[in-house]
Amino acid sequence: MLVLIVRRLFQLVLLLFGISFIVFMSMFIAPGDPAAIIAGPTASASDLEAIRASMGLDKPVLVQYLDYLAGVLHGDFGYSYQTGQSVSDAIISRFPNTFKLAVASMIVAMAIGIFAGIISAIKHNSWIDFSSTTIALLGVSIPNFWLGAMLILVFAVNLQILPVGGLSYSIFSLEGIKELVLPAITLGTASAALIARMSRSSMLEVIQSDYIRTAKAKGVKKRSIVWVHALRNAMIPVITIIGIDFGALLGGTVITEQVFAINGVGRLMIDAIAARDFPIIQGTVLLVAAIFVVVNLIIDIIYALIDPRISYD
Amino acid sequence: MKNLLEVENLKVNFRTKKERLRAVRGISFSLKKGETLCIVGESGCGKSITSLSIIGLLPSNGEIAEGSIKLDGNELLGKTENELEIMRGNEISMIFQEPMTALNPTFTIGFQLREPLMIHKKMSKKEATKKSIELLEKVGIPNPVEKLRQFPHELSGGMRQRVMIAMALACEPSLLLADEPTTALDVTIQAQILELMDELKRQMGMGVVFVTHDMGVVAEIADRVMVMYAGEVVEIGDVDRIFNHPQHPYTKGLLGAVPNVDDEEHHLNIIPGSMPNLDDEISGCRFHPRCPYAMDICRKKNPTTFQVTSSHQSKCWLQEVTDVDRLHTTS
Ligand SMILES: Nc1ncnc2c1ncn2[C@@H]1O[C@H](COP(=O)(O)OP(=O)(O)OP(=O)(O)O)[C@@H](O)[C@H]1O
Ligand code: SF4
Ligand SMILES: [Mg+2]
């Protein structure tokens, strides 16, 4: 296990180097002059020249990249062209929101998805199965902005039991939980549908297996056959889906953040791209890559915990 | 002695997309306490389905259409799933063919072995662990304490089958169903497992229904033998009767198909042709297309079951002829 963790962390470092290089180079190819963005439309040619010199933008590309790396090694990811805020501050101020939202959405998705999938499987070909698979199909195909808007309309505007948007209270307060509900449902629905489909097919396969028949032959009750003997095995492929979804959610969710006026990483990144705020783009891309690797590592560790046949030594 | 198990006119059907398949077509047999009945026959003749019917674990598309299965005089058919759960692993146990897949890969041997004890005998975890260690010793597994903490993939096939046996016998059932428990094992392990099962049967005095298609295994462990063909019982009798005085042409064919290790020239004498599919409608005797003795009546009428001796039956028209002969010679 330790070997796996060390190996993955090493991979992570290499990956971050590679990605930072690619992103850095692509920003040079991309149109748009950072100096012009910072200086604004009224700046003169000599103003631009001065800004370039002060930011080191007149140096050769490779030297700029090495400067950037040297900064990163000291924890300095540069400063936003738009606001002058440091990239790490910008991310740190946004990431907790994204993290809260991702965790809440995943809880919604797993609770609904796993439960629906398994009920579908054990009642398979019944009307329960049929309605659940139909709803799952709907869940995958409904666009988030529409679902979010509908939820706001019903629960915030009409019933007025939940807030319209924002994410500003502590998670340990009632307000903090209430404001998470609608965005978490909005984001969780699509994942729930995927998880349900995966759980259903995986469970269907597992309950036909020899060891389930053995458990039945021992007189194990139906309920614990499903929720003890079968569940652990059925979850093995589902965990992959959960991991991918969770990684994607942690990378920010532009549309939902927009709909619910949440200051998350997704909006930070999109705004930065629109404004060619390269340091922010660079920082968020590195963050997403790091999240991806770490989530994968966690999934592999969970795999090994669930399935004793997997060992990384 | 009273019969432990009585199966009467058992019929099992499968629902498929197209039609209803008749996998078991009205079979009857019985088993006494302490007796081993071997069910033999070619692949697909309904051996597994027969044993699964007894423990109530037919595949979901299978249903018992007719008949009666009595354990100790108690009718099993029509029992609710709850009632069956209480009996399974307790009064009736079953061991399956594939030791590699029959144990749950994600739980320890200990967990899986304690389960029947905790369910049926209401033991605490501690008591069940103690009993599990005894059971593993009984089935000849070294280092039982350590084995309890291991997972199935850490054990060899033979060891896993021993675990399966320990699990099945944990609550000392009165009836053990074994569906080809040694087929997947290599020969030396197979012999060990057979010996173990035989000894445990003697100790516990249970009845055993043992499914196999290996006549060598039959010779080793059977008290009685039931030969099945295409969903029917074609012959049933004591083991020495079946081996020394087989009556049904199919049984004779099966016995001829045992490879003779002493005689290198003697090749497998396989019955020509193959067993009909479940949906093939065959007039008269279902074996007649392959039977070297087939007569006119065989193509028209399904033979009745004839009593050869008080404990030996054959479902073949030849029996009627010999009966008639006997009648003629005695009169
Ligand atoms: N779920 C099912 N649906 C349809 N037909 C089935 C099903 N299970 C078994 N059958 C059919 O029932 C017949 C009897 O099957 P069974 O498993 O009892 O054979 P068997 O005698 O145990 O053979 P083997 O030696 O291969 O184990 C076979 O023809 C098989 O194809
Ligand atoms: S009834 Fe006829 S066909 Fe069938 S086994 Fe006997 S002799 Fe052969
Ligand atoms: Mg079988």
C-alpha cells in the first residue's frame, strides 16, 4: 500500500511538471497579450513595454517558465492579471465551496444511486425496476441548468423553504446545510442516475453468482444476502464511477455554480479563461490535475480495502 | 427403516422466452438415514436441477410444477421462503461443484463459517469461532486459527472444498446434497475429499445425495444409484445391483463408458448419439433413438417403471418382456 502511495505521489509530481509546461506553452500560442489585459485599453505602447519588463514577459519563454517553476517551488503560483490577488489565495477562497458542494452532491448521488440500483436489481423486471431505470435515464439526460432553475423556482421562489443561492454559511449551521440542498440535488442527480445504472447491472451479475447461491444454501436471510454478501462485491465496479464523478465535481462545476451564484473553482476558471488571466488558468489546471491523481489514489486504496484479492505489493 | 427423504413425481419446468421447458419429468426416489444415493447421468439430464429442487434453490426461471418432496415426513413444497431459510444450512445442506467460485471472495473464511452457526444455532461470535476451529480440524485443515482470518483466494481448491464441507456440516444437517463436489479437483485431492465425506457421513449418520457423472466415484461411495436420462429416472437400485446386474440399456451404456485402466486397448465405449434437447419431443421411450435394443413399442409408448427386485427399478420395455418370459416359464 505504501509503495502504491509513494509511486502515485511521484507520478503526480511528474504529471504536474508536464501539465504546467503544456499549459504555459499553450498560453503563449493563444491570442491575447497579458500586458494589454493588465494595462487596459487606454495604455500606450510604452506603458505596455514597461509592464512587460516588470513582469518578465520580455524574457525568452523558457526562462519565463523556469521563473514560474521556481516560484511554484516556493509556493508562489503568481498573481491574477485581473485582480492582483495571488493565485493560491484565489483558489483557497473558492475551493472550500467547491469541496462542500462536491461532497454533498456525492452523498446525494450515492445514497439515491446505490439504493435505487440495488432495489432495481433485486426486483428486476418489475414495475419498480422499470420506473427506476426510466427515472435514471431522465436523470442522465436532464441538463443541470434546467433542473437547477426548476428546483429554485419550486423550493426557493414558490415554497420559500430553501435559499435561492449562495454558499456563505458554515457547513455546521442549519443555514449552511439548507443552502447546499438544491445545488447538491442538481449536481447529484446525473451522478445518481449513473451510479444507479451501474449498481443495478453489477448487482444483477453478483446475485447470480455461485457464492450467493452458497450463502442461500446456508440459510442466510434474503436481506443480508443482498446488503452484506452481494453489496460489497457489487460495489467494486461502482466505485470507479463514483471516483470519476467525484473528481469531476471537485474540479468545479461551472453551470451549477452559475445558477446558484456559488463562488467555486469552476467559475474562477471560466472567468479566468474569458479574461486570459493566465496565472489563474495555470493554477486551476494544476489543481484539477492534482485532484484527479489524488482521487484515483484514494479509489485504489478503497478497492484494496473492499476486495482482498487486490494487493499492491 | 423410515425414509429420510421422499421425492414423489417431481416435475420441474423452466420458463424461457419462447416456451416452457420440461427439465425434470416426474421422478420419484427415496433415501434412508445414513444412506448415500448417487445420481448419475450425462450432462444436462437434470441432476443438479433435482438436487436444487430439494433445497428450494432453483434458478429464478425454474418452477416445481408438480410432485412432493418430504424430509422426515414433512412436505417441503409449499413452504414459505422464511421456513426454507430456517431449514437451509440447518437440516438440509448443499455443497457445490466449483470451490473456486462458491465462496464469497470479499469475506474471510471465518465470517463465512461462523454464519450458519450464528444463524441457526444462535451462537455468539465467540462460540461460533470456537466451533469453526473444531470444524476446520475435523475436515483436516491445518492451522485452523490462521485460516479463519484468510480469504478464499488464499486457499487451494482442495482446501476451499474442505471449507465448503465444514460449512455445510456445521449445523449437523440430516440431509447433505453434494453436486459434483469433487469434479473440479485433481485426482488425489478428489480421493481425499470423498473419504472425508464418507467418514463424516458415518459419524453424523446423515443421508447424502451425491451428484456425479463419474462411475468410479459411484463405486467408491454409493449405497444406492439413481440413473437419470433426459429428465427421467431410468434405473435405480443398490450399488452392487447396478454394477453387476444393470437392466436399463442406458445404464449398461454408462457402465461401458467407464474407462478401463487395466486394459489399454479398451477405449471409452461411449453411447452413440447425444441426449435430446429439452424441447425435443420424442415419442415413446426418450432413449429409443440411441437404444440398441429399441423395439416397436419403444417408439410408441413411454415405458412404465418396472420393479426388478423390491429395491431395484428399471424404466424400460425390455423389463416387461423378461417379466412376461418369467411369467411364461413359471406357469
Ligand atoms: N435456468 C435455466 N433455464 C433453462 N434451462 C435450464 C436452466 N438451468 C438448467 N436448465 C436446463 O435443465 C437441464 C438440466 O440441467 P441440470 O443442471 O440439472 O443438468 P445436470 O444433469 O446437472 O448436468 P451437468 O452434469 O452438466 O451438471 C439442462 O438441459 C439445462 O440446460
Ligand atoms: S424402452 Fe426400449 S428404447 Fe427405451 S431403453 Fe428400453 S429397450 Fe431401449
Ligand atoms: Mg449439474
